Amino acid sequence: DIQMSQSPSSLSASVGDRVIITCRASQSVNFYLNWYQQKRGEAPRLLIFGSTDLQDGVPSRFSGSGSGTEFTLTINGLQREDFATYFCQESFTTLLTFGPGTTVDI
Amino acid sequence: QVQLVQSGAEVKKPGASVKVSCKAFGYSFTNYEINWVRQASGQGLEWMGWMNPNSGRTGYSPTFQGRVTMTRNTSISTAYMEMTRLKSDDAAVYFCARGSKRRGYEFDSWGQGTLVTVSS
């Protein structure tokens, strides 16, 4: 089974900062990597699919990159509404494994 | 717009079963798979399985195989997830999510979640 890890597990940032979150897979998942945002008490929301494609309605300050085993989610110019937990997910295998999450707080 | 609306919170005793529903609005229900994901309090996301509303075919995570059944009623655009033999560590929020195949497979719309409490 593929194991997904994320770093850091949490980070503190300020409005306007550039934030980079890393997701690593234990073996190659090609470009089959999604990113979700989850705010406290809410359902997750798809941000990025296929490593780089921005979901409709998601602000352009979010971007994704990477392939194989290492991926990044970048938030350029953090906004107050971006304070949340971010999860990566591989869709290379039928197990659709999620990463453990990265919490971004103030 | 696309919306998934789930049934309300449930309280169950250990050993009981629970059935959660997920009603789809704003798209053709049979054109997209429905997945179920659970999240224990303060924990991460755990994928449970998928169900094809058109064919009824299902696929389950090995973690839940034999204890979870995913079904649907196409006449009311509703998917169901039933879990049997509940244990205390099944207490979690259960989400349904629509599966989309654009570049790989992604969950592009989610239900609001259903809290399942397991307590004697």
C-alpha cells in the first residue's frame, strides 16, 4: 500500500505570507494527487486535482506542483479565510489514501 | 448547483448497525460514483469505498470490507452507507463525496457530514 506523508504537520503564518505544504508518497503516484481544504466543522473542499489543476471557484493564489513522489501546495498571499487544514490524496491506487493533514493557523 | 445532503446525526450502541443516506441535487445522479469517507474527532480522512449509482457496483477499502454495504435508490437520487457491528472506534463523522474522473479521480463535491456516536 502507498503511504502518504505531509510536512509540516502544522505551521503558523500571517496574512499575506507565502505558504508551502509538501506531500510525499512512498512510491510514485505519477500526477494523480489531489489537495483538499477543510475548515473546522466543515466538509473538505477540493482545491487541486491531477497535481496542478485548479478546481472551479478556487482562488488563483492556490497552486499545486509535483509528480512522482513529491508534491507541493502553495498559497501565495495567505488570506484570513485560508486558515484551515490541508490534506493531500493519491488517486493512483484504488485505496485513494489521504495524507495526515497540515494545519495552517495564525 | 451540485449538492449532497446527508441524513442527521445518529447515536448507536456497540454491536448495532447504522445506515446513513446521501441525497444528490443538481446533477444526474447515475453519472458519478459516490464515495464514503470518515473522520474521527480530531483525526484525518479515511476512505471507505465507492458505489456506482448506475450499475450498483461497489468497491470497499479492505479496512471495511465485510462490515460496510453501499447501496442506492436511483428513483430518489440517494446513496446509502450501512455499517454493521459498530464498535466504539467507529464513532466519527461520515461524509459522502462525488467522484469525478478528470485527471485521475477526485472528490469534487461533499456532503455536510453525519455524526455517528457509538456509546453504551
